[in-house]
Amino acid sequence: MLSGKEIIRLFPEPLRGRWQQVAQEKDRILEIRLRSLRPVMVYMENGEWYLEKSGGLTQKPHKAYRLPREELQQILQHMCRYSLYAYEEEMGKGYISVDGGFRVGIAGEVVLKPDGAVKNVRHVSSMNIRIAREVKGAACKVMPWLYENTRLANILIISPPGCGKTTLLRDIVRLVSDGNPWAQGMTVGLVDERSEIAGCIQGIPQKDVGSRTDVLDGCPKAEGMMMLLRSMAPEMVAVDELGFRADILALEQALKCGCCVTATVHGASFEEAFQKPFLAPLVKSRAFGRFLVLGKREGKFLVEQIYDGEGKILAEEVPCSN
């Protein structure tokens, strides 16, 4: 369960007083947006809010606190443990991972390597603190639909942004790894490219991803899946946000090795999965036995439909809660 102290600790001690009220809203916060010389914005389940200089929250833009450039740098230095150099490689990917399993996106002036690849982001001007919220039991009600005669199906979670796909994936991994009423525990290989699922700090998961789960943190999905197959002998491989042909090729290799696969992809419907050029061949070949389409109703996440591999609806409106 997320605590207000975890949010407070994101900020340097001299600034913490301003964030006390925000921390009290811990159960509703989704993101905190910090932009140099512009209003501080807090996104919650009930809408968009502005931070006042006093620490209050308002929906009136003219009362918003405009963040001084120096204060943004203070926060960045604190999150990087006062060693930006140590975080250079991670910042080059557009984010930093901080204690508590939070991921903080950054934007600013990009520094390129000689080959044109991104080396680092300096003069950071924007930060997006995505609040990592662990919801144990989020997958309990969907688990009975994920097995075919006690064998775990290959699962594709289809979700628009902000509908809880990473939260659901994390809990599926936990329940498959630890075991559940429908099957014994399995060895899981988790590729956590953006440190969002397990929330690793120095390689150690801060979120509960199960006792039989091995995590490759900060590793590209395609390379990570192949590394796990070669070295850790997983019975299930899990990845978030398929997006490239290389991801699919690695996923196909995992299937050939007899692994179950659980993955997520951005999309609004089952039909949309067929329209993604990199994904369509795998979907049409019925490599996946279950499709979970996520949505949001009245501020709560749910699985709108569960399909089998042939496109038949097995269940509808399954809540993501225990």
C-alpha cells in the first residue's frame, strides 16, 4: 500500500512542507507534472489540479505555483542522490528510477552520441512523476479465465493509456509466480524495460512480483527475452508494451521454446490488435489464447472483455480488484 511518506521523500527536505497536502491524496494521485517556470500540475482520478504556493490544491490556473528553475534542479538532484553522473545512462532513456519504485520521466536538452543515439538529457526542464501504485489482488477475478485445462494460456493485454495495464500485468505475474487456486507456481522471467513493473532499485524489486520471478531491469524487451531464455529457463515470460518487430521475433522464439507469454500493447479494442502491422501475424496465427481488453468506468479500472484465441467473448466487465 502506497504511503504518504513515500511521496514526501521524493522531494528535498526543505521543500517537503509544500507537498504535505498532495501526499494526503496518495490514493488518488496518478501523476505530478513539474515544468520549469510553469504551473505545477497534479493529475488525480477526479481530474487535473494545480499546486498552490502554500501547498493547497486548486483548479484555478491563476492560483497555481510556478516552479522556479532552481527548485526543479533541487528536486532532480535529490532524486539522483546528488550524483547526476551516476544516472546519466538512465537519463539517456528519458527517465530515472527512484526509491519506492517510482519512475520519473524527464525532458530537456538532448545530448547525442557520435552515432546519433541519445547519450543524455541535460538542462532538464520537465519532470513527470508517475505514482507507482501496487494493487495486490487486481488480477484475482480474471485468473480463472486465463487457464485452459490448468495450463496457462498465452495472454495479450490490450489497453488505452492510463487504464491500469501495468498494474494488472504485475499482479498476473505475482499470482502465476506464487501459485493460485487454479495452478501451482511457475518460474517467471520478467523483462522490465522501464522499471515500472517491479520497480527495481539496484536490481532488487520494490514491488511484489512473486517468489519465483527473475527480473531483468532496464533491459530492452527483445534482448531481455532472449537473455532470459538462454540463462533462466522461465516457464512464463512477461513484458510490457510491445511496440517493435524485434519484440515480436523474440516473443515468437519464446513460444517455440515452450514458454507461456504474457504481454501488453496499447490499443482500444480487440479489433485494433489485428490492425497493428508488427502484431497482426501473431494474432492471426492464434499464438495468443486470451485477450484482455481494459477500460475505465466511473474512475475504476476493469477488464471490459476477455476473448479466447478465436475471438469468442468469454467474459465481460470483470473488475480489477480482489
